[in-house]
Amino acid sequence: MHINFMRKTKFQLLIASIVLILTTSAFANPIIPIPTQPQQPTFTPAAPNIDATGYIVLDATTSKIMAQKNADVRMPPASLTKLMSLYIISAAIKNGQIHMDDKVRISTKAWKTEGSRMFVKVGDEVPVKDLLQGIIVASGNDATVALAEYVAGTEEAFVSMMNQQAKQLGMNNSHFMDSTGLPNKEHYSTAHDLAILVQAYIKNFPEDYSFYSEKWFSYNGIRQPNRNRLLWRYQYADGLKTGHTNEAGYCLVASAKKDGMRLVSIVMGAPSDLARTEDSIRLLTYGFRFYETHKLYNGNTPLLQARVWQGMKSEVPLGVPDDFYVTVPAGQYKRLQATLALDNPLKAPVMKGQSCGMVNITLNNQVIASKPLIALDDSPQGGLLRRAADSVKFNLHKYFSKSEEKLNTG
């Protein structure tokens, strides 16, 4: 009798708990289905051997690093510095502080700046757009200083902005002493930091990105080629910047897009112009061949309805705040699993945009990507009767859940 009673009680408690769980999805951890594609798993070989002081290749959307060497070691960046200068300049254009058709008067300091040039002259009034192209395509130090002065008043003030921006972006191993990248022992960056900068540039200033794929630039009757040889030798390349000094060696920040997947590679300290080009092609080819980037979920789109206790609404839709992408080794997409970890319990008031849990993507039982689950709508606190009724339901749920747990463990 005792055994039958216990079995019956356990069964009743189990049914009651199931009924409550079905009406309180905030206590569940459902698996979000990921559309699968029939694919044959492939082996991922070691990254190519690159004869450079440091390098990195990663996916621009997901930040997945596919290969790296000395990626966080501080090195002289040479003209790769200009990517930070260009970031500040593009921000000023986007914010309306300066405009593409503004005329910039060339100072003596800008004209005298050593290194690669756009060949502007003292007193010339040059449109911002021309100077921007002169920096990107011709790597003009004169154009860089001219725009630095136009944006901030002096190059020194502009450099302060560069360092503040680097800190804001999380470039923790970078420090700039000038806008151009001329040698200075206190002027340094890393392959990883430059990758962070490039990702931010592509995301925030797509309207200016097209300049980086221009192969030629002419000013004052002087026609100069883009120093990025990838634009001629690698069909998927569309940027970004070269650099070279005796101290830095040959450097190249490259970006390429193939079948919707964008990769960024940074090579620093290569022994020659040819080496930095061929090494960049090897890294990008490796990334495209042995990795895949997939979009899993659309941003601000409901993934589930979560139970809200004591709210005016009993449920609230949850989703990810922006499009959710993941990069995995080729052939591994069908092995992905997605699970939710919801806040427990979810009580009103719930505000739109509020974090209510996490969605975790696992591959071979390892979490490889996570994003917060946010409320896509408000659920204000309900009236007195609603709150009272939900309090009773919630307490009953906790009681039955604990009772069932004791029976299961007893």
C-alpha cells in the first residue's frame, strides 16, 4: 500500500508539475532548432606557415580567429596607423563636423611631412574627398596631416583623439604618437588591435569603405597606384592598407569577401612587399576554404514566448538584439546545438530591451558563441488580482517542484 500510494502521489505531482511547466516557459530551457544542411565533415589543417613577425586572420562579422601568431605583441605599425586616422576622419564626416566638399588649406607642416605623398602644395585648398582618397590610395602623409589639422586644429590634438578612440574600441595594446605612422618607440599597435579597428570601421562607415578598393588616384596630374597589390592579384579583395618602414618591415591589412563571408587578415613585419602580399593571400584562402560563417537568427525577431509572473501580460516575446552569426570549421554546421538559459523567475515589470537570459551555441558540447536574450515588448506590472493569482500559482509551482525533487531523490 505504501508503495502504491507513493507511486500514485509521485504520478500526480509529476502531472501537476508538467501542467505548470507548460504554462511557465520561463522555467524551461528549450532547444532552438537550427536549420541543418547536408554537409560532409572536413578536417581542418594547420594554418599556413607565414614568414612574418606577427599576423592574424579572422571573420569580420563574428570575430572568430582562424589563425594567429604574436597577434597581441606590440609592433611598429607604420602606415597602418592611417586606419585609425581614417576612422576619426570618417566619424567626423558622418557626424557632420566636416563635409566631403569642404576645402582644406594645406599647411607648411603638412607639405613638409616626410614619406609617401599625395603631392599637395602649401596654400592649396583641397576638397576633403580628394585628401581622403590621397590617404587611402596613395598613403599620403601630407594628406593625412592636412586632414588631422582640419578635424582637430593640430595634429597633436588629433593624435589625442586617436588614442581615446583606441581605448574606447578596446585596442589595449596600441598607442599613437602621430597620425601617419612615422617611426617612434612609443608608437605601436598589434595585429589583434588592428583587426578590432578594421571590424569597427567596416561596421560603422560602410559608405566610405568603397574608397579602399580604388586601384588608382590622380591629383595635380600625378597618377599613383594603390600599394595594396591584392587588389590586382586576389579577386575577392577590396581593401585595405599597406605600411612599410625599416623598423616595421612590410605590413598589410587586407579584407576580402566571398559568398557573403568577410575575412580580415593583418600581416606585420613581412620581409618584402611580395611576401606580405602572398602571405595575405595564403591566410585569406585558408580561412575561406576551411571555415564557414552562418546566420542563425534574425535580430529583434521572437524566438519564444516566456512566462511573465505578476505582469499585465502573461507572456513576453524574447529574441536576440541583432543578427546572430557563427563561424565554424567547414562541414560542422549540422553539429551545432542551441539552448536557452532563462532568468528564473521572470517577474514584471519587464521592459523592452531588458536582458532575460542567454542563447548559447555549442559544438561538440563546447560553447562557441553566446548572445543575450532580450524582451521584445513591455510587460508592465499587473493589477492587484493578477499579482495575487500569480503569487499563488508561483508558490504552488515551487512547492510541487520541490516535492517532486524529494521523491525523485528519495
